[in-house]
Amino acid sequence: MVSIEINIAKQQLCFHDNSRLILYPVSTALNGTGQRQDSGQTPVGSHIVRAKIGTGQPINSVFVGRRTTGEVYTSKLGKQFPGRDWILTRILWLSGKQIGFNRLGNVDTMRRYIYIHGTPYESELGQAVSHGCIRMANRDIIELFDLTPVGCPVEITVE
């Protein structure tokens, strides 16, 4: 069985399947953990991968509103749009499983648009600096995306 665990304290994502364990550095929210809409926090608890977005797109493809813009991130593009929350390469869109905790109402992970996605800020992996999503190196998100089925369980823990 395939599963993912994200450890906030370690800033690490653990991919498990029947034959392997792969560890990836990640970056979670600068504002810590929490469930509420507009908190800028990474939600905790039990989730699933609800959707996979970006199949076949080139590395560093730029996404806005879960759609590719046709752009490929470069440092020049980054300088054009300072402060933009870049979503690159692939998206694993998460959905909470715990009604009232991370699903439905103002705590709904999916409605908060919480993803596992690529980032141009790979030097910041291992530090909590995101706006709520789980950021990964672009080559790592491609590998994880290819290994992960829709419906895969994702557990986000603080330790």
C-alpha cells in the first residue's frame, strides 16, 4: 500500500510503498500548523490526494489556479513578480478526511487549496517558509507525483 507522511518538525515527507521508503525535504508554513481558512498555516491530520495536476508538463512549469500558464519559471520571471507564491512543476491537491477538523466548513483543506507542489525556493527546503502548502524540490515532486495514486493517504503530523 502507498502512503505519505509529512512531519512538520522534521520538515520531511516520507513516501512508503510495499518495497521502499523515500524521504524528501519539504517546506511547510511559516505560520505553523492550523486548519482555518486564510490562516496561512499547514493543516494537520488525515488527508488524501484528491487530484493530480500537471502530468507531462516540463520541469518548472508555472501554475495559477491549478492551470499551467505556459510559462517556465526562471529567475528573470521571479524578479518580474516578486512576492508571488510560485506553484511549479506538479500539484498533488490534498483533501481532509476528518469532518469538522480538516474537512468542510472553514477548515476544509481542499477549499483552502492546500497542495504538495514544486517551488523555485529549493534552498529553503527544510525550513518552514510556505504560505500553507507543502513545497518540494521540482525533481522530487516529479518523482513523488509519478509514484502517488489519486486517493493515496497523506498524514500530516507535528512530530
